[in-house]
Amino acid sequence: MKLWSILGNSQKLDGGAMFGNAPRAMWSKWSPPDEQNRIELACRALLASPLAGKTVLFEAGIGAFFEPKLRERYGVVEERHVLIDSLAKAGFAPEDIDVVVLSHLHFDHAGGLLAPWAEGQAPRLLFPNASYLVGREHYQRALQPHPRDRASFIAELPALLEATGRLELVEGEHSKLLGDSVRFHYSHGHTPGLMLAEIVGPEQVQGQPHGGVVFCADLIPGRPWVHVPITMGYDRNAELLIDEKKAFLSDKLERNVHLFFTHDPGCALAQVVRDDKGKFGTVHEVAELQARALAA
């Protein structure tokens, strides 16, 4: 099995919103803002093939589905659908994708499923052969969002996914489509039922898999958020997220599971470490993956 990091459209969002109650004097050292207080963010997907005999795309980034006015409002940098270009550079077309795993359905993680915006055209999916995996609990949130996060969802997307006849709502640690090859963890601090996919590593130690890769989604958007107290203003429950993140990182450290970041513009993959004071950090940081082997 090989892994690719697949860049999608990039974003510029308000740094204060991305770092919650952390002061600008602190976060600006990690992510220097522009004159509008916005920081650079990636929307990076992970491609694995063959995984359970399939070509699997973990998320799809924000894409280019927004009309121009909304594209500017949400800081989407490029007009073209960058994810499709990045897939092509890796040697894949949308038709090659067998499974798309979605941690959640916020537009910056699922918008890349859709064709680029065109005047008078209704939204449509771009991956004609793909099955889609979404956590059942989060899917219910997408169908009935809270006023606080309604704008984060694409209203048409659930119906489009259901119309394919290839939507699997996942409960528990494993899905029907991917079996034991992918282990799912769940978090509720950012959004209810956030589904964190771990590509199971090749080693078994006392019955536990070691050496895999986990897609951190919005539990840990990038390296600065590995520091446990750092959360986003977009998180629904910061205290809960902090507790979840601490347990999540402790588990991944113990089992040597590497972290894959979707929003870090400079780092796709890193190994988690903890210092003698208990603070988590990262080492062996990798900017991009190009057919990186992972035995599984």
C-alpha cells in the first residue's frame, strides 16, 4: 500500500477564529497573519492504494463549488478545482476512486466532492464510482444542523450522497467496506460524531495495531493544535475537545501512529512525542507524501 498527500484548494481564514482564546501574540508566531488577520490554511486529502483492495480518498477538501461571492467570503484562494489537478499529478482520476472517507460534512472537508461552480448549474458529485463513508451520528447533525453551524454544511450534499446508493453510515470501529484495514475513532468537541480514520499499521503489540497513520481532521488541524490547550473558535465544546485530544494523542503516541494533518500548509505527516513535562509535540515532519509505502 502507498500513500499520497493530495492538496486541494487553500484557504485564508481569520487567525483569531482558528486559535480560539489563544492571544495573537502567541499564535502569530506559529501562523503569521496577513493585513486582514488571516492565516494560510491547506485543505489536504490523503490517498491510499491499495487499501482493502481499493483506492481510498480520505476527505476532499473545500473544492471550488462556491459561487464567487462566497468563495471570497470564505477565503478560498484558487478558482480551479485544485484537488482534481493534484490527483492527476499522482496518477489518478476521479473515476479511479473507489471509496471516499469523510470525517465530517463541513464544506471545507466535503466541498471537493462537488464539481466547480458554474452559472446556472446545480451541484453534482465528481466521483462516479465511489462509495462514501460518513459517521452515522454526524450524518444526523448534517441533516438537522444547529443554528451555530448550519452555514458550515452544504445543504444539497446529503441528498446527493444518498442518491448514489453507495452511502455507508458507519457506527463503531470498522466499516463494512474497509473492514479491519481502517479503524475509526470518534470525537464530539468540534462537531458531533467527528470520525477519525486510522489506517491500521503493520505491527501487532499485545493485540493492538502499531505504526499506522491517522487522519486528524479538525480534532488537530495542524501542528500548532497538537498543543492540547489550543482549540478553534469553530469548536462546539472546547473543554470536551481538549479532553478528547489528550486521550487521542496519548493513544497514538503509545502505538506509534503517525498524524496526518489536513489544514497545516507546511506539514502533511508527523510523529507525536511528549516531553518530560507532559507537553505533546511533533517530530519527523513530512511536507508531502508521494507514493510513500505503508505495509498493511
